[in-house]
Amino acid sequence: MVEYKIRRLPVLENEELIGLISQADLAAKLPEDKVGELVEAISATSR
């Protein structure tokens, strides 16, 4: 996600779409001091 600046990914089960996982979903599971790094890395427009 970071390398390609992707903010959402599909979640598949048996080739069927069952949901999406987002940057916010991942950030909610990180320690508070790491959230800014994740958001910055995914949201950055330059490579």
C-alpha cells in the first residue's frame, strides 16, 4: 500500500468480494505514535 500509494484494498473470499480494508482500518490497529507515519507514507504524492 505504501509503495503504490493505495488507500483501500479489496478483501476476497473464494474470489468473491466481501469487503474493503482501508488506511483508516490499518491505522486503528497501530500504536498511536505510528499512525502519522502510515498516513504520511500512503498519502505522499511524490515517490
